[in-house]
Amino acid sequence: MTKMTIQTARRRRHRRVRGKVRGTAARPRLAVFRSNLTIYAQVIDDDRGHTLCAADSRSTGEGTKRDQAEAVGKLIAERARALGVDTVVFDRGGFLYHGRISALADGAREGGLNF
């Protein structure tokens, strides 16, 4: 029996989520990636295969990683709403909905995105 690493488990969860979550022009996908230092968010139209807008914590200010994630959520919401996107489907990228991932989602909701 092979022991599953954390990365392998995340990839399996991500494949499972991506099988069910698809972004369209009317309701694009808000995809999130979290590294040890930075958190990234993209609004993607899967029908065309285009990234509509993106944001990451490198462009936000100081604070804890959780504060930076919430700022990224607000920033991605602001950029998406400028393009006329109000509703998205949330793709957590195989990461557990906890900590920085939930902070980003809360920030995006505060910024005016619905999902």
C-alpha cells in the first residue's frame, strides 16, 4: 500500500472538483492557488479558455497571510466587476475550504461577487 503525499491528495481533490466545476461566459470560474508565500486568484471563462482577470498577494500590502488573502479576494472582485462579472463559480483548486482559501472567498463576497 502506497502512502499518499499531501500534494498527491490535493491533486486528486482538484481533479474531482474540476470534473464538476466549469466556468462559462455568463458565470466564469474563480480559480484559487495557494503556495507557502503567495495566494493567486483568476477569473476564467472555460468555454473560450481565457483568463478574464487575475490578482495575487504580491500586489497587496502588508499583514498576515490571511489578511493578504482577503485583500486578494476584494481585488479580484473589483477587477471582475469592472468587466461586468457579478456571479462566479468558486474553484478551490483542491485545497480545503479553510484559512486563506475561505478568507479569499469572504473577501470576494465582500467585494460584490456572488457564488
